[in-house]
Amino acid sequence: MHVLIYYVVRNLLGEDLGPLNSKELESLERQLDMSLKQIRSTRTQAMLDTLTDLQRKEHALNEANRSLKQRLIEGSQVSLQWNPNAQDVGYGRAAQPQPDGFFHPLDCEPTLQIGYQPDPITVAAAGPSVNNNYISGWLP
């Protein structure tokens, strides 16, 4: 049995074809044609599946792009409604040019002044002097 399989495989590979008669050669040719059709069919189906998947991804990306554009338009309309004179605000810095419509840095003061009291002596002198282990000028 193994010897027969060995000879069939060699015949399919195009080896040892000399002792085969015309009927065996025609049978071998049909087997090769059927195998080739099956391979081509499988390859075509795989390519069609890939194409369908890529078209589905393209559609999803187009929808996401459309949604992002809509959000960008709505966001720019909201910012214009919120502050229609946004171009007039300086805050001590020059407006930076925008390379594209997606990046909008916030204009703000460069120094952080949370809890900063510019004149602590005035605040301490204005309030009553109470000795309660608190540093005067920090609490109202």
C-alpha cells in the first residue's frame, strides 16, 4: 500500500511517467486539473473574504472620520458661542499659529497663583491678632 502511494505521489510530481499508459496519463491529468481548480477556488475565496473585510474596515473608518469632522465642527461652533471675541484675548502672550484644525492649545497665564496673597503684611495688619498657633496672614 505504501509503495502504491509512493508511486502516485511521484507521478503527481511529474516523475516516473514513462511506464504509464495513455489512460493512466489522462487520469493523472484530470487529477491535476481538479487539484488546480480547487487551489484556485480556495485562493479566490480567500481574496474575496479579504476584500470584503477591507471594505467593511474602510466603511467603518469613513464613518469614524465623518463623526470626528462633525464633532470638530460642533466644537468650533460651541467655542465661538462661548467666546465670540476669542481672537481679542491676549493674556500677555502672542497667539500661536495653528498648523491644523485639530490642535487648540489653551491660552492662559504662565504662572500659577493659587492661594497667593500679593501683600501679606496688609492682610495681617487688617485682621485681629489672635495667638492660636496659626501663621497670621494665611487664614482669613
